[in-house]
Amino acid sequence: MTKRKPQAIARNKQANNEINKKAIIWTSAIVVVIIVAMSLLIILDKS
């Protein structure tokens, strides 16, 4: 009869979204670092 259970489910969904955002941020940061490192290696190799 209480409507607190759907609120708990909504809170869990918000926590999952935050975890997904952190994973996306970490993955994109790693990809950016790899791209920068590869471009630096290519630039330094040409000279």
C-alpha cells in the first residue's frame, strides 16, 4: 500500500546512471590520452 518501493527503484536507477557516467568519462579520457600519445609519436617520428 505504501508507495516507497517505486521511489527506492528510482534511486537505484539514478545510482546506476551515475556509475555509467563515470565509466563514460574514464573511457573517453583514456581514448583522448591514447590519441594524444599516438599523435605525438607520429609528429616526433617525422622530424
